[in-house]
Amino acid sequence: MEVFCFDFDGVVCDSAPETALAAWNACQTLWPKDSAPLPEALQQRFCVLRPVMHTGYEAVPLMRLIKDGAVDDAGIMDGFDALRDRFIEREGLSIDRLQQVFGAARDSLIAADQAQWLRWNRFYPGMGEALGAAIERHPLYIVTTKQERFVELLLGHHQLQLPSGRIFGLERKRSKPEILTELTATPKLEGGKFHFIEDRLDTLLKVMKLPALDQVALYLVDWGYNTPAQREQAASTGRIKVVSMDQFRGMHGF
């Protein structure tokens, strides 16, 4: 038995343009005086800088940093974690508040025009077919920092349905390595060969630190939110396979 665990944003779905708009609208909620349409140039810069993000709420400080212009793109790319933390402290915000406002901004976009929202969240070419084939043949899980209701909506749009309990999202309040550890210990999956498909190098490096996950096959996708330097570092580990879409699909017959 082979078990496949997919990240969502950056692996299945290119949500960066929609994330930029949701972040912009969340900023307007938090700072109403800034109300204005999202400039295309800011959206494009956000998409370029998207690899610095770990989870959705960070889109709000990222967008604000881009808009304010006090730090250039290279500075954001190199030091986003510290910039994010200082921003949250300076603005008197909390992660819970940012998550709530960002999720509400997405809900508002869906309520205003669900068809348009679905178009903004493009599946990477070939990924819908790959997921469909994997679902038919293997136990498949989505392990993501995205809120589960958004994942379910996007999967449904592509006529993909997972059995109940197969999506592990933001609501679980557990890290991806913790979720993988739980899944590998599940009795019904005992003895299975696990595959974890991710676009963030730091997540894969954290998995590598856990002896309980030593047998999990790790993949860094070259189409997701990562940089050439990160792909080079991943390849140097000797364990992480850096794969293109064609390589990954061919490897597993998807």
C-alpha cells in the first residue's frame, strides 16, 4: 500500500493571485483609510514574494510591507520572518486576529463571485488529473495550512472528492510533521509506503529531523513557491527528490 500526502497551495493550486487580493482586502478591513483597488504592480510583486510565506495569515503583513515600501523585495525575501514579527507587534495584532480577518476576506470574495474566486485559484496543469488518479488507486490526504472549507470548495470544483477526514488544514492547529507522524501511526495505514509532496523546503527539513518519519519519501516540487537556491539545497540532502510535474506523474503513473 502506498499513501500520498499532498500539500495544497503551491503543489495542487496556484492561489497566489487570489491570496494577494484577499490580503489587500484584509488590509482594508484593518486600516480602512487605505481603501483602494489592488494595483496590478503590487499583485505581481506579491506573487514573486509568495515563497516567503508559511501560512495564509502572513499574506496580510506581506502585502502591507510591499505597499509601505520601506523594505525592498530582496530585504523581504531574506528577512521576512523577523519583519513579520515586528509588524505584528508594532500594529498590536495577533495571529488569531490576522487569521480571522484574512479568512473573512476570502469568504467575502467567494460570496461576491464564487465563479471568479474559483478561476483565481488555478490548479497547476496536470494536477487535477494526477489527484484523480491517485484518489482512485491509493489512500490520499491533503496536509495544508489552508482552511479546510476552502480546500473542499476547490476540490469540488474539479470534481474531486476525498473521504471524510482526509483533509488536515489550519483548523487542526498542528504542524505538518505532527500530522504526518499521526498518519503513519494510524493502524489502517500500518505498513504503507508514505509519500509527502510539498513545495516548502523548510517543512521538508523539519520532517527529516523526526526519526518516526525516516521512511517517508519526500518530494519538493519545482513548480511551487520555492526558489532555485532552495531547490539546490533540497537536492543536496540526498533524501529529498526535487521533481517536475512530468517527473512526479511519471514516477507514480498518475
